[in-house]
Amino acid sequence: MKRYSVLLATVLIAVAGAEAQTGKTEGYLRLGIEHHDQGSSASDTALGGMLKYTTAKYHGISASAGFYTVQGVGSRENVGIPFYDNENHNYSLLGELYLQGNFDNTTVTIGRQVIDTPFADSDDISMVPNLFEAYSVENHETLIFAHITKMAGVDAPDASRFSKVNGSDGVQTLGLLYEGVQDTTLSGWYYHAHGLADMAYLEGAYEGSYSAGSWQVGAQYALQDHENGERANIYGVTAQLSHETSGLSIVGAYNKVNSRKNTTADNFLGGGPFFASAEHLTLAEAGVDGKSYLAAMTYDFAAAGVEGMTLSLNALYLQGKDTKADELDWVLNYTPDEKTSVDLIYSDAKDRKDRSGSFK
């Protein structure tokens, strides 16, 4: 089971972007506070931020550079979700550096960039998100191709520097998004990591409305086929019901792994796409033949006249061949405007097989 911290408070303040014929400047400041109790208590406090500049387009081509940094303030024990590098040090990096060309309905991006796909995503849960060195092509937001060579950020082997992904072979992914059917979204993805694994991912969602609100149902399937013969077939379903007058919405989700050769689900290069996941634990932590069950409820304070504030209660249960665990999360989000966001997160996770793995 992953060891993550329990209380995470973050404040995100966007820097007002300035855009002119000479280009565009954007960025944010971020404060993160963690407290972790797993037998003994430890805390972390850090300041971070991003500053990015994008040139004006010339014949459809622009260049961008984004600088990321995280600096410890006060206690720095690097527990739970890591704020710092592998050596528990502050770090800064040129996290985005790319050329981008826009040609009719096609966008080509070459260099260090943010990518969000099911098994390679930014997973922006800490001070610096996942960042990728890649070649990507996006066609009218329906067809996406990427060749990923390096990775840095929160889930990388070394957050503070770009290191190779799958040696010199990298990872190739091809995705197709389709919204041609009313109220329906379909997507399909294929990943190839030579000498490591081939993966496929399918997801579909359908949404509708009723007199008092809206509803949505979804299904997902993933195949993770490893070169050593290990294989995992992963299934998932979810349903959501929202009641606008009361401000309440409820969600239920379920995931299951059918494994060959004691294989577990893998989030791969990010936080993973699985429906039944909590703030810290996901289906990947359920182990061999894992199952995950999620029940969640959210209250939107707009129903009481307070705009931009929500409170969520999430309950996750994991079960696998050698795993029994659960997690309870309280998540308060306040976004008073487009430039400021505050999250207060409290988690209580219990490892039913190994009590030393529990944390509050």
C-alpha cells in the first residue's frame, strides 16, 4: 500500500495573464501544508509556483517556456505526497519548453509539456505536476498521438529532473475521442512500451437530466498486457445522480481486476483513470485480483447562497488476494473566483492486513 499523508491544504493563486502581440505570460503561486500521522507525526510546508511565457504565433508556430519551483518553509520532512526531490531538497526546473504549431484542425507540440491521457497524466496533487518530454499531435480534439521520452514531477522516479521513460524506446500512445452521439462521450486509447507492456483503454459515458437535476452513467475497460506474460483485465462502472435544489449529488463506482500470473492494476505514468479511487488509494493498491468500491456524496453550498464552495465525503473499500483496506476522505473546496482556489483534505486510511500501514 502506498504511504500518503492525511491532511493536505493547498492554496492556488493564479497570476493574471498578460497577452499582447508580443506573447502571453501566465502562472500561479501555491502554498501546500501536509500533516501525516502514521505512528508518529510529521509535517511539511512549502511554497511553489509556475511562471510561463508563450511567444506570439509566427506562421502558426509559437514557443513556450514554463519555470516551476518548490521551496520549503519551516518543517520539511517530505512525508506522504512528496513536495520535494528524492534528497528532500527544494528544486526548480524548466518544466515546459516546447514549440507548437497550429495548422487548420491539427496542433503539433514538440518538447517538454503537460499531457493528460488515461495512463499518462499530470496528476497535479502536489507542488509540481507530472511533466513530459514528448512529441504530440492533436487533431480537432478527437485524434491524439504522443511519443513520450522523458518524465519529471510528482510521480516521476526523480521529481526534480527529466528522466527517461522505458529507456531509449519511450512510450507511444494513440487516442480517439468521439462525441458524435448526443449526450454520449466515447474514448479509446492504445499504449505501446516496447519490451515492457501493451495497454488498451476504453471508456464510455452517457448523461441525462430529470425534473430536479441530472444523472450520468459510465463504463471503462483496460487491458494491461506485460511482456513477461503477466496480464490484467480491468473493468469499471460508475453512476452519478445530482439534485440541484438541495445541492446534493451522490456517486457510486466499482472496479475489478482479473489477473494472470498475480498481476495488479497499474496507474502507469500518473494517477490512473480508475473510477473507484480515493484521494490516496486507488485500484492499484488493491493488489492481485483487486476490487475497489467507492461511495461519495457532495454538497454544493450554492444551494445555500454560497457560490464556489463544495464539501465531499468519499468512502473507498479495497479488497484483493492479500489486501483489505479502506479510506475515508473529507474534501472542502473553495473557489471564490477564477484566480484563487483552496482545498482542505482530511483522510483516514486503514490497512486491515497490516496495521502499520494505516494512517490519519
